[in-house]
Amino acid sequence: MNTLYGLLLLLHILAATIWTGGHIVLSVVVLPKVLRERSPEQLLAFESVYERIGMPALIVQIVTGLMLAYNLLPDISQWFNFANPLAHGIAAKLLLLGLTFCFALDARFRVIPNLSADKLLDMAWHIIPVTIFSILFVVVGVSFRAGWLY
């Protein structure tokens, strides 16, 4: 393993801990309290604090993830060639990224601007899937080393 690859992997894993850990805390600790107390203010307070570290972590994951995928499979046209076992994990991560992006856009432009006590369940239907996607990102990432997808 070369030094650049090791550094990319370290940055990728550190960013994943921030992103995934933050979403687990949001889903398991913050969201139930927000729903129980019907308090969009508490949710927005968490989001404003977490966003300062969560969004940069997501960007680091995207950049390092693309670089790691390129290192693993330098022919980008092969990333969706399912005859190649390495493409399984890369395609899975890209699919999860696309889903995360769609949910984030919908939340940012449709749900959050209209967030109220009555619309908290709509936000929960965004938070929970994105948390599941983030956990699946980790599972797929581990699978590259564990060999679960190929």
C-alpha cells in the first residue's frame, strides 16, 4: 500500500465517522426528542451545528472516494461493468451517493424551508433513509477489504 493510498483511506474513514456518526446521533438521539416535543427548533439547532462539520466531511468522502475508486479501478468506464467484481462496490457507493444527494436536495429546498411542528414527520422520512444510506456506505467500504461484494 503506497503512502498516498493510505492517506486517502485515512481521510475517507475519518470523514465517514463524522458523517455516519452524526447521522446516527441525529436519528437515535435528536430525532426522537424532536418528534416527542414537536420542536423543529431543536432539529434546526442540531443541523446548524452539525452541518459545519458534516458537509465538509461529506465533501472529503466524495473526493477521496472517487480517488480511491480510481486507484482501485483506473478505467472509469469499468465502474459500472458488473462483470468486474470491483465495480460492484464502486457502483453501490455511487448509487448511495446519488440517493443521498436526492434526499438532501429535497430536504434543503422543499422540507426545511417549510419546516414546522406539523411537518416534522416529513423531515424524519429524510433523516432515517440518509442515516441508513450512511451506514450502508460504511458496510460497502468495509466490503472492499472483507471481499463481501466480489
